[in-house]
Amino acid sequence: MATVLTTGRARKAINYIRSYWTLYVMLALPIAFFVIFRYIPMSYILIAFKKYSLFQSIWEMPWADNYGFEYFIRAFQNRDFINAVRNTLMLNALDLLVGFPAPIIFALLLNELVYPRYKRFVQTVTYMPYFLSWIIIAGMAMQVFAPNTGVVNVFLRRMGYQPIPFLNDPTWWVVTYVLLGVWKHLGWNTIIYLAALTGINPELYEAAEIDGANRWQKIRYVTLPGIRPTIITLLILNLGQILSSDFDRPYALMNPLVYDVSNVIATYVYTYGIRGLQFSLTTAVGLFQSVVCVIFLFAANALAKKYGERGVW
Amino acid sequence: MRRGWLGLLLALLVAAVLVFGSVATSLAAIPDDPDFDPVTRRFGRTRSITVEVYDRGNPGGSPPEDNAFTDFIKEGMLRDHNVRVTFVPIPRWTEVEVINARLAAGDAPDVAVTYSYPTIQTYANMGGVIDLAPYLEKYKDVLPNLWELLGDTNIYWNRDPNTGRVWAIEALLFQNKRINTFVREDWLKKLGLPEPRTLEEFENMLRAFRDNAELLLGPEMAHEMIPFSISQDVGWRADHLLMSFVPESLTDKEMFIYGFDDRHFLFPGYKEGVRKLNQWYHEGLIWPDFALYPPGDQTEDNNMKKGVVGAFIHNWDYPYRNGEDSIHVGLQRLVGPEAAFIAVEPFPNDAGIYRKFLSAPIDRKVFFPITNREPLASLLYLDWISKLENRRHLQIGWEGINHQVLPDGAVQLLQATGRYIMNSPQNIDYTLTINGLDLGDPEITAKSIALNYPGVDARYIERAYRITDNEARYGKNFQVGEIKAEEGMQTVLTQKRDNLLARAIVAPPDQFDRVWDEGFADYLRSGGQAIINERLQKYEAIYGE
């Protein structure tokens, strides 16, 4: 019996491959791409455990001290690194806290708009900033928020108020940083929610109306549950980014006065690694960062599944 | 059978001799290049080298890798040495990053240059730099111009006392001019103030600028008044002030062990100087936005041109350089012909001396990355640009286009256009071995320097030129070998220094001590103390106590 079954299964497999082999051949190219450009370069993770030299291959470099963990130890003894981890977590958490609900609220607002033309206009205006680079935004921020010459502060001074140190006081800088992020990403992130909103069955709204639900109740009991899977998926993906950091955003906006809150892992890696030539140290930092991000991603996904959501995979 | 063994033994012996022999020769000396004729100093077969050139991104400049001056060098090198030269532009303000990336990619220029010796040392420790010592020894006779210009002093400046290795040659700082303090001459006159000669007079002058903003700038622009302008690079932009707080009793040994930072950040007394800046900041005497603008930003220059800046400290000829684009010309155009910055000397130290701390006459450091396959051709390149005739031409260009010769022999620069524009003063980006005008005759050189600023009255230049190294103290060369603790620390510590200076200046006065002491302790803990300790120990090992 058993042999018959396996031969049957084997025949099935052969038949399957016979009819679909062209698809597998087509898949070979993307797989090759990932192996060559994603997985082979990953062997350079070894730099974190070796004494880096610009002029030797990865296999020739000698191992670092302390069983290869010298640079991890050094990173955790470095106050700038601890500071960078703290700032990365803080800025990302604030981004999540403020920047994550903002597009949801905005999408709900847009969804309630009656005139489609006006809706489209607002949408276009709000997603435009997404296409500006942080370098340009930083330049604009300087024009608008500089303590002496920024438009806002010139206006405030004319009105007889004290200028607000948007960019040169650490607390204010964090506020500016987070709000600029919201401004840039709001419209773009809204697109996804609006797409999810169009997927909600209109019959549900009609049923709610028959039951006498008002606008607010419709949002609460129909719209929000309708886009819940989208929200959860995006939240998981965002939590996976909790320790990763933009480079251009803090780097373009930072200045010596706010270094204590603006130094994030990416700028730390830039200063120590690329400018200071301490590549092993910064690869160790990067590896640590990736590992933490993966842990967060898995944890968030597991949590989502536990509470009955679909999760990312 | 026996013959077989013998054959094997013989083969092994031959192999051993070949292997060890070649190792031995490579250690002992550089092999002769039969293609090179030491008499005509020409290669038989055309060689190719690449040479780094700073790209300053000047508005309206010419491409740094392709203009009349690069053509001049290329033609000359091909004619005199049969060497083909290609220029590799490297952005001036991110040079270290770009060179790092190019070294890692095996794509660095054959003749590379940087102002940071620790960076070269780091490359060398990774095996990325050619030891020049054997080449210099072997080819000294075919490099007469290099030796004539730099001498043993600059060529062997960086020789390691233990190994004899030379990773880089020091260019000659021909005019050892660094920094000046500038004030608005017309404002002094308008307010009936004397030219400041003491710190107190300088402060009172700044306060007078602040209090008379309406008179000096008019009611519309009064709020833009900046009595004293600085930038993120506080150490440079307040140098004369800060150095007046350093005690005169500072020894050469202290200058060396605290000399890691080129802004003299570790010198005793520095903190009190910064405290003065803190006080000025809170009195409204300092540009409040100074910390926000990154290096290379034009905002501050534009403030100076607009005429709202009363005083500042910067490069010795800063307001006068760059011809038509100079601050001086811009200021006169926008404000009026009487408006001008003039160099002053207001900061005596505790002994009443107007002390300036200048480096020894060294400048940029030229090194050859390990990927350089033509060290001899590269050395000949350095020799070629060191020849008086050639470097003179690079510094002043073509007669009738870049300059004219006055009856007394002095050379006056003209406004050149197109391919003849010099992207840096006296083309220092091409004259890698010298910084500063040298026409061969000291008297004519001095006269010409004053004339070399088109649109600027010579009396301003003469004064700035005289004051900038008045009562100067020069750094000495202590060859103690590599300071291991400095490796890779330059950018980190520079950033820490600049952050601390900015924060200390804006700190509330009652918190100044706390901010400074914490920041300074962090600087020392992050590598500063290790550098001081190693410098002290190596100094004492060679020079005694």
C-alpha cells in the first residue's frame, strides 16, 4: 500500500513539474537576484566580528578580540551609542504615537467629504510633501523656523512675543522633528487607508442607517472595523522599524545644540564608521539594530495573531 | 633513484632561492625601472597617474578637473616626463568620506591629499598607504625641485623615529598666515570709537554696535544687527579671543601633548574664553542662529555682505578673498564705498602679548595609496609642480589674462573668465606642495600679495598681512611616531568639541560650568584623555621630561 502511495505521489510531482516547469525557470532569475545581491553581500556581516581593513578580503581579516565580540562590547561601553539607541527609540516611538494615528484620522475625515472634487484636491495637496527630500525640507524648516530669521519667529516678534526655539532647543526640536514627519508622510499614508475604506461593503452602511445609526456610530461600528486588518498590518510593519532610523531626516535637521536628542543610530554609524573609519564597530551596531528589529517584528506579529488578527505572514 | 632525489633537492633549492631572493630584494630596495632615464628624467613608455583635486563647488567657477590650468599641467608632465595626468575631483567639504569610499573601492587617486594626518595614519595601519621612505631615498637625485622647495624638514616631517617610515610628505606653508579679527571700520568712525586694543574696548565696541543698531542700519534693518558673528566652527571663529586666555607660560611640551586638536581646544584657559562668548551671547552680541547652519552655508557670508555684521574672526584675508565675489566688494556694492572690514588686534594675553598660535610651516599632507602603481611617476609629478617656474605659473596664471606685471615688478591679478578662472586662491588646489604665493623674490612677492585682491584697497591687505602673525608662536616638530589612541578619533572628537562649544555658548550663565565640565569630561572619556596620555608618554620617552 505504502509503495503505491509514494509512487502515486511521485508521479503527481513529476506531472506537476512537467506542466509548470516554465514558471519555475522564470522564478530562477529573481532567486538569482536575491542570492547575488541580497544574500552574498550579507557575508560581510562578518566585519562585525573581525578587525576591518579597507584592503583585505573579508576572509583575510583577523578575528576581533573577545571571541569576535570586541566591537559589540565596545559599542555598549560607548555612551554615544547608548544615547543613539535611546534617541532612536524615543523618536520612533513618538513618530508611531503621533504619526501612526494621524493618517487614519485624516482618511476618516476625507471619507466623510461629500464633494469628490474637493476631496481629490485635498488629497493631492497633502501627499505632495512626500516627494520632497529631507534635505529640501530641512532647508525650508530653516526658512520657516530659524530663531532669528524664520518667518514664524519674525511674525511672533512683530506681534510682541518671544521667538520659539523650534530648532535650537532640544525639546522643541523633537516636536518639530515629529511634526515635520507627520506633515511629510500624512497624505501618502492616507492613500492606503482610503483604499481600504473603498473596500467596505456599502450594504453595511445602509443596514446601519436602517438601524438608526448616526454618523459617529457608523464610523465607530462600520468603518473602523472595516479597516482594522489594514491598521494592524501597518502597525506590525511599523513596530518592525522601531530601532531602525532614517539617516537623512535627523542628519539634515540636526545641529550642535540638539545633538543630545538628534544623534540616532544611523548618524552614529555615519560619524564613527564612515567618517571615523571604524567599520567593524558600526557593522556590529547595524547588526544589533537589525536583530532587534526582527525580534520586534516577530513579537508584534505573534501578538496580532494571538488576538485573532491575520498578521503579516 | 638517487638522481631523482638529487633533482628534487635541486629544484627545491632553486625555488627557495627564488622566493627568498625576491622577498629580500623587495625589502632592501625598490627595483630599478629600466624604462626610466635618470638623466632626461623621462619614461620611455607613457605612464598614467591620477591626481586628487579639491572640488569647491564655486559658483561660476571652472570645472576643477578640466580647465586651462589642468591643461598646463597635463601638457607639461607629458612633455617633461612622459606621464599622462588625469585629475579626480573630490568634494572639498566631504573629502575624508569620499577618499574613504574610494580607497575601499580600490579607486583612490594615485596622488592623494588631505589636511588630516591621523586619517592617513589610519589608512597606513590598514596597509593602505605606500611607505615613501625607500622611494625618496632612491630617487632623491631625480627630484631636485621637490627637495629645493620642501627640504628634508617637510619631506621627512612625518618620519617614524623607530621604523623610519614616511607615510606622507608635508606641503610647505609659505605664508604662515592663519586668522584675523575684523571689525567694520566705517562703524567705528560713525560712532567715534577708537580701534579696540583690549578685550574691554572690544566688548564696549560690540555693545555700542548693538545699542546703535538703528543709527547704523536704519530702523527697518535694526533688528538684523549682529555685533559679532560666529559659526558652528567656534574654535576657528573665535580663535584670537580664546587664545588670549591661554597663559603665556604654556610650554612647548604642553603645546605638543595638548596639540591633538588643531583648534587648541585642550589648551589651558580655553574654558574662560568660552565663558566670555557665553556672556556675549546672553548680552545679545552674538549671532543667535550661529549653530544652525552647516559648514559651507552662505548665510553668514551674505549677512556680512549685507552689512549687518559688526565684527568677526576668520581666515586672515577672509573678507578680501575671491575677487568680485568677496565680502569686501559685496559690502561696498550694497552699503557704500566707505563700508569695509579692517583687521584689528584687540586681544592681549596675561602677559600683554598679542599672541597667535600658528602651526609649523606645514600644510596639506600628500600620500600615495597602496593602489598607486606608479610611485616614481607620482613623485615626478610632485617634483614638477614644485619647480618654481611651474608653480609660479599655476599661482598667477597667464600674463594679460590672469595677471599683469606692474612697472615695479609686482604682479597684479586680473579677473579671469571661463577656463582661466582659478577655483582657489593662487590655485592652491593644484600646487599641492606649497600654500602661499611665492614668486621667487620675497620683496616682489610681498608687494604682489597686497595687489592680489582685485577691488580691495592695498592698505587693508597690508595691515591684515602684518597683524595676522604679529607676536606669533609656532608649533615645533616632535617626532614621536604614531599615536595609536588618535586612530579613527578625529571626526568623533571634532564633532564633540563643536557640539560642546555651541552648547556652552548658549547655556544659561548659571549652568555654564555644569555644561562645560560635563561635556569636557565626556570629550576626555571618549578618547581625548587616552590621546593626551599617549602623547605625554611618547614625548617623555624620546625627549625626556
